[in-house]
Amino acid sequence: MAKLFLGLDSSTQSLSAVIIDADRRKVVYEKSLNFDQALPQYGTQNGVLPNADPLVKHSSPLMWAEALDLLFSEMKKDGVPLGQILAISGSGQQHGSVYLNNKAAKILANLNPTQSLVENLHGVFSRKTSPIWMDSSTAEECAEIRTKLGGIEATAKATGSDAFERFTGPQIRKFAKTEPAAYMKTSHIALVSSFMASLLAGKIAPIDHGDGAGMNLMDIRKKVWHPDALAATAPDLKQKLPPLAESWKVVGTVSPYFVEKFGLNPKTQTIAWSGDNPCSVIGLGLIKAGMVAISLGTSDTYFGSMKQCQTDAHGEGHVFGSPTGDYMTLICFKNGSLAREKIRNAYGIKDWKKFGEALTATPPGGNGGILLPWFEAEIVPRVNKPGIHRFDLDEKDAAANCRAIVEGQMMSMRLHSLWMKVAPDCIYATGGASDNVSLLQVMADVMNCRVLRTEVSKSAALGAALRAAHGWLVHAGQKPKWEDVVAGFTKPIPGSEIRPNPKAAKVYDQLIEKYARCEREALKRLS
Ligand code: XUL
């Protein structure tokens, strides 16, 4: 019988499934449900609930639960042999939090398969909506936490990152300050990842070291809740948080709900879920220190593995636990695909192919034009007032603006990843926009290194499936090596290597200084 493992990815805009056959070393099934399209009744736009305040970004935990029901019924309809799946793990958009009351544990343990998950979950939330990673409304709480922990460097040293608006600790603090009664009624705070794992396992699930590090609450070295960070955040917080766990922890067997409703095997294990970026580290096979990937998704992220924990003294980058038990570094740029899309739409460019053509119509360096695409409040560099800034760039020149947005994004990555002190030898490109070769050429030229595309389009979901396989093997008493777990799944596409053009690379070596100046100038204007 095939050894099947399921990886789920509850991301900002969709819920995806990837099933692997561990013996044949193959992905055997993939499916994605887009929240806006599949569940329009929640009224999300790109997975986010509308809000009058542009800094507030929430989503609906009920929508995520309904998507889980829907995805399992789609898999059943597609004839997926759900009864053969040995273990399931998952990936969640990082930092987002779900607030549950004192009925939650009992309701989760008794999910009724004759009803939907939504019907079952009626009355378990102490807060209807979930702040997600795109939220930037907690600058005040970040400042308060950072001050209590002794400043940027000390906060990063203690928790792996400076206090960031989207991180769960500042979000919890804001909730406790602005809605103290609802906070008091909260018995359990979950991350998106641990919430989804809780639904699957029918019990409150632990938070793994990968996603736990994105909260400003975990001691990054000891991997336990940090007492000072808890005290700096909100009252009685420890008792509302689940235990922390290694990423390969078995949460339990799947809830009978999924067995009776969709035909899962009662012995199928739920392995702890993790964040999407830690899962992508595995999905892309970044298991050796120094391997780097750039994910071009809703947000653009630059990440890689790290053996020894070394934090960013300036507080722009993050250190999370890697699902291998080591560490990973990450920098998150909020204005990723959506910003590229805004420029594409602003100039009426039909598709990404045409966008790529427009981009190449202007020479590398764009004749010195710089565009800072902060359509949304930006994370790196920290920008709280959204806005577009152009320097020596004609707003009417569509082609130049297409080049300038991509160059600006790549130069920002180069500049803000210097703290890692490792120039990458090669970069794995992933995420929706990674099939755009013109964009990847700019990446190779700005970073002055080779870029490889991988066959993996759903790296987070694949990483979750591989983590399910790893957790299952650990539980079976084996000592699986990560090289063996990922072998065969993480190959670059043959012939996909993009080499830097030495002339263009030289242009960017000079332009990066101007870029840094423009960034400083724009930030000064905003302060
Ligand atoms: C990482 C981050 C984003 C989300 C996207 O810190 O905020 O990459 O994880 O889902």
C-alpha cells in the first residue's frame, strides 16, 4: 500500500492540499481553494475582511474552518484514498491569532459529523475575527513591549525579533487593552497553524517552535515561553497559551469527525502544524545552513536556514525555529505580489507576460529611476504611512515603472539582508510570481548570484506533507534524516538556472547606494 502523507496550507488567500507518496517520492495530488471565490459569503478581499482603517487587517477563523470542510469534501469527490493517509500536518500564514473561550476544548473533543465545522464551532470564539500578518495597527503596543524588554536589540535577542506590528504578542496586547472583557473570556489563544491543527485533532494543539518564534513571546534560545515577554504583553497570558512543541510532535490521531465524515483512518496522526515560512524551508529542501530562498507571494519573503541562533541587532530581520530543530532567518516585505499587481493594473497591462515584456523594454538600472512601492504599510523598512515614492522616475512611463517596482523590491531585499552576513551562492525562487523569468533575471542581477526555479509551486503545503512524513517516522521510533525525507521532492527545474548578467550586476552595485539614499529620504519625509 502506498505511504501517503497530506500537507495542508492555510494561507492568506487560500487553503491548499498536497499529498505525497513517500515510497514513489512523488506528489500525487494537489488542490487549492481560493477563499474569496469559494466562500464569498465571508466578504473577504484577497482573504482579508474589509476595514475602514487601512492598518487593520483581520480575517475570519470560521472561514478557515469552513474551507477545511470544503477541501476534504472536494478530496473525497476527487476519489482521493483518504483512508490511506498515514499522517497529516499543515502550514499556516504566520502570526495570525484565534481567540477561543472556555467551551472550546469540550466542543473540539465532540465535533458532530452530522453538522458542519461552522455549526460545531458556534459559540467557541471570544473574538469573532482574527488579526493576521498584514495588520500594522499595533505600533503603540510594539513600543510598549520593546521598552519593557530593554530596546530593539534586547527584544530581538530574547524573542528572535524586535517587536513587530503583525507579531502575535503585540496583537494580543492590543486586544487585552482595547477589549479587556473579551480578553478575560479568552481561555485559549491559538495561531492560525495551531487552530487548524486543533480542528483536525479535536483538541487544543500545541504551537511549534517555528511558528511560536513569530509571536515575540518565545525565548528563541531555550524554546520556552519567555517570562519577561509574557509579562510585558498581557495579564495571565501563560495560562491562555498552549504548550510549545517540536515541529514533529504528534498532536493526536485525527478527530472522529473526519473519520466519519470523510473516511479518514482513525489511526491517521495529526502532526503539529507550523508557519508557512518554516514549512517552505522544508518544501524547498533548505536543510543546510546558508541555503536561501525568495518567495514571491502576497508578501515577498527572503529566508534561509541557520545553525546557530544569531539575531539582527537592528531588528529588521527575524529568527524562527526551523522544523529541522535548527533555526531559520526571514525578512518579510509586505508589498510583494499585490504591489506588483497594482502597478500592472495602473498601466492597464493585461497579464504577467506583458508585464515582463514591459519590464525588459527599459535597461537594467532603469536610467536611475527608483520606485518605493509602499502601497500598504511596509514591514521592511518599517513604514506606517502607505504611499508610493518615485525618484527620477516619470510616473507616465509604464515600462519604466514596471522595471522600477521589481528593481526596488530586489534592491530592498539585498540591502536589508546584509545583516545575515552570508552572501547567497544561489537562490531558490518560489511563490506565484516565480514563473516570471524577467522578474527572476532582475533578482539574479541585483543579488549577483544564480537563481534556480523549483518544480515545487506549493512549497509550504509540500513542506507540511514532508513534515507529516518525518513526524510519522519519528513516532514509529525511526531516526529519519532530513536529507532522506526531502530527497527527490525538491529538485530545481532542469535548465531553469538564471545567471546574473555581469554588466547589469555592476549597474546594481552602484545603484544600490542611490536606492539606500532614496529609502532614507522617503522615511525622513514620513517621520
Ligand atoms: C512572515 C509573514 C508572512 C506570512 C505570510 O513573517 O508575515 O510571510 O507568513 O503568510
